[in-house]
Amino acid sequence: MSAPHEPRTPGDVREALAGIAALLAPAYPSVTEEVLHAHDRPHDYVSAFGDRLDERGIEEPVENLAWIALIDALAAHGLLAEFDWKEDAHEIRAQLEGLGSRPAVDPWPLFEAPELSLPTDAFLHVCGRRYREVGAALAVLDIESDCYPVVGLSVARADELTALAARAGFPVQHLGTGHGGG
């Protein structure tokens, strides 16, 4: 998360959000369009995506609407998996395997049977460590809820995601490291 008193202009936030969307969804320019729509015209965004937002209990613009728009747009394109705080390890595995951003090398042979019985948070951190072993990273785009919206990306781009998220004023937690709070 960004420094507590770091000044941010709307232009800085907009630019950072566009950068995050392009980083996480390079083949889907519509993700960037949705995020900027939510940032620039929040009331219009809520009207256009009301059905999607109803599932989150959002009926009018909220402070983190562009961040929510990013999460929802990434999920719609199979680039983000959202896990409940008490998700089963097998379900987590299945959803991570289905991500369009999954690593080319399969990290699952690196897992041990006892890891599959860990609580969700601990298992996600194990996943993060295992993914890093094959050059990939997992990050939580935190929405201060009891869920984990998780994206995959190249480990080489993880610091870029952190920097952009800090510029935008939104928290990112990298799984399996001490980087970004995890």
C-alpha cells in the first residue's frame, strides 16, 4: 500500500490503474476500458455493470470502484480467481490451474500432501512460494473483504505491480513472500 501521506492526483491514479490493467491483461484492452470507465464516470459504470456489482452489494459508486472494476474485469476474462476465506485447497488448485495467466511450467508436482490440508491463507502462501519456484507470482488484489482475489503474473513483473498499485492507492499482497505484506 502507498505511504500514508503520499499525495496522489486523479491523473496519477488513472495512469496507474491503466498500467495495472495493461500489465495483468495485455491481450484484453477492454479491461483497461472498464477500469477507466469506473474511474472517470463512476455513476455511469454502476449503471452499466449493476448486475455484476449487485453480487458485491454495490448499488452506487464507492471509493474503490475502479479497483473493484479491475477485479471483476480480470475475473470475466479468466485472469483472476476469487477465493473465500475458507476455500478448499482442491478448489483453489482447480481455479489456479484455470487461470489464463498460469505459468507454463506446472508447479503442482512441487506440492506435498500435508499442504493440501492447510487453511486457505496458509495454502495460498504455499501456492505463492511454489509458483515462484517456476518463475511465476501470485498476488492478492486486496478489497478489504474476507476473500482473496488472486492474479498470476511473471515474477519479473511483481515489483511493477506493487509500484503501480501503490501509486493508485490500492493494496497488493504477494503470496509466498514477505514482499507486499505476505
